[in-house]
Amino acid sequence: ARHCTLPIAVGALLDFLSGTVPRAPLWMRRLRLEWLFRLLIEPGRLWRRYVVGNPLFLWRVARQKLSGAGGRP
């Protein structure tokens, strides 16, 4: 816990900067749909994260909020 003072998540930023992964068209980025573009170009790798993982995460957050469980401070 003490070895990391400032964690920074960059996601696919390094892939975009290196040109390994193409960016979504500007209109998709403006609509905040870059995740959908990435799912369409890499479905085998990302479907579980976006189609299963994200709704499961949101369900767990909602369940915790509704149950009144505070979790960790």
C-alpha cells in the first residue's frame, strides 16, 4: 500500500499513441461511444469486459448502495 503514492490508469492510451489500436471516429468519441468502437474491432478480447463485466460491476455498486453497506472508508 505504501509503494504506490499516485496510481494513474491510462487504459488504451499507450496503444493509441503507438498507433497499435485505431481511435474511434470523432463523432463516436463526442458521443462517448469509443468503448463501442473498440468492442466492434476487438470483440474476442473485449466482449466479456464490456458486455458482462460492466453491468455486473454496476449491479454490485447499486446493490451495495441500496443495502446501506459502507464498505471500506
